[in-house]
Amino acid sequence: MADSPLPTSVRAANDGVRHRNYRERLQSNGIRMLRAHGKPPQPIQAILLDVLPVEPIAITGRAEVTATRGLAISGADETQVKRLFEPMISDRIDTSRLKAPSNTPLDPLRVPNRHGQRRIVTPKPDIYLGYDHEHFEDGVQGLFKNVDTNVAKLAFLNVELKGDGETSLGGLWVATNQCMGGASTFLNILNKLQSTLLEHHLVEEANAFEPVIFSIASNGTEARLFATYSQSEGDFTTYFVRGFLLYDALSRATLDVYIQCIVDWGTNKRLQTIESALQALHQSGVRGDSPAPPTISGNEENEDLDNSETNQSYIGMSACSMTHSHADEDMAPEPRQRQSKKRTAETQPSPPKRRKPTGA
């Protein structure tokens, strides 16, 4: 099935992230993909142990799998892919604490552009998952004026979707480019909050953050999970965790559980860390009208790429899988105990055991 024609403005934005040298532009702004043979940085490895499950996983959602098999044969436009994917997020969230905006541009002042480098396209995630500012106490809500002006605050999951039809604009490579830009923007916001905490000598609260953002790129029949880590302000590394075939019952069920585990982490452990940090700032006398921390630079969403740019090879994604194997046991650290979380629906499998990531 062919995609519907897109407005010129949307095509202009897509031309940027679709350009063959766009990975180089990301890299010049401190955003890189870990190479296929690279091991995940220790903070990513630790959070994967803490958040993600061990396979095998009980099979659920066979009806959805049947529908997806039809899309694999006939093709789908991006609207169909979004209808398929949205419930995988929205059905799992506590709307009193979380928000999942759709197709909303992020604050361009938070995009991590480096001075003197070509700017990256302002992210406009198909779906992203963060916090509802109304959940926080009245005294700390004003802090978001300086910390995060996006619709959902301090996001932890970023989703980019593409159609898979004869006129679809871009594919999973393009969606991955968008994931890298979005995740880095969310981490840049988190880095600014950490810097503000350190400026007010709140070292314990600043060090409590886990500087990792999860992203999913999908075309309706395949989904790829990434984790992006920030070692220092302005430096971002994306790691390919694993892929999922949505028309395979076990693989689809596995993705469902992975998403549930990420939502559980964001709703509980991560949110508690953020609440403690904001409360500490408020008690230190920081208010919403205090000067905002400096940003790296602004951005222009529809900036065209210069076709004269050198066509260098980009940093490729890892082809490894995070499935458990005995050969990797000696390389992986011992997992920490993870509290079970209550699932949001009876159809969800019981909380699985944690997994050990491979080193490749």
C-alpha cells in the first residue's frame, strides 16, 4: 500500500534525516552509533540488567500478530503503522503520571547542536513518553520552565515510525537517525538538570540519575530497540540492543514485555529519582523564574543539507542480539535484584526474570 503524499514542509524535514551523510552530521554534534563489534558502555549494560527481561517469554496477542502478517505482505503507510504501535505504549501507561505526545516538535533550544557544526533536524517524535507536569507538587512545577518546556517532561522513551510502502519516505535507517536525535535531545535536557543540581551542591541527587534513554524504530513489521547514553554533557552514544519481528508471535510478545519493563522503570524508579531531585532544588531556593542553564545552541528544523558534503562512511548499527547465551555469562556482570511490578492488564505476562546482555 502506498503512503499518502506528504506536505512540502514534511518532505523538507525528511530530506535532512534521509541524506546519506546525516550520520556524519550527528557525529559532528557529539551523537554517534556504537559500532557493531562494540560493547555497550557500563551504564547501558547496568541499566539493561536492571530493566529488561530474560527470555523465553509467554506468547500473547496472537490476533495482533495475524494483522501484522497482513501488513508484511501488502505493505502499510505510516498512519497504519502508528495505529498498530500506539496501543503498545498507551495501554501500558498510568496517565496520572505519564504523557505520550504524538508528532510534537521538541524544544529546539534543547537540541544538542555544537557551535560551528551543521545543525541537526529538530526532533519531532511520532511518540515519546515522559511525565505529566501536573503530577508533580505545585512548588516544583515552576522548575520545568527552566528544565524542560516540552509537552511531556524528562522523557525516557522515544518512538519513530515509518511506512513500508512503494512511496514511503525513508525506512528504518532514517527512523534510527531520528531516534538518535530525539534521544540525545532528551539526554541533553537531563544533563542540564544534573548541571543545575551540581551548581547547588546537590551531588547525591545529581549522581542518582541513570543517563540512558530508550528508543524504538519500527516500520510495522520490524522494530529495533536502542539505548542512548551520555557520558558527559554534549557527548551521546547509541547502542543497538536488539530487533523484533512483529509478525512472529514470540518476538512480538517479547517486545510487549520489553516495553512494559521500560514503562515500569520510568514510572517507578526513574520517576522517584526525578521527584527527589526537583524537591531538593526547590528546598534549595531554586524557583521557576531563576535563570535557566545555558543551552548548547538553537536549531532550525527544515535546514537543507549541502549536497557537496563528502560522502564518508557512517557509523553502522550493531547486528548483535541481546538474547542470553552461556558463552556470554563470563562477560556479563551479575544482575542486581529487581522488584516485580504490577502489570497493567491481565493479558500481560507475569514479570520476567532479568536478562544478561551480551558483550558484542
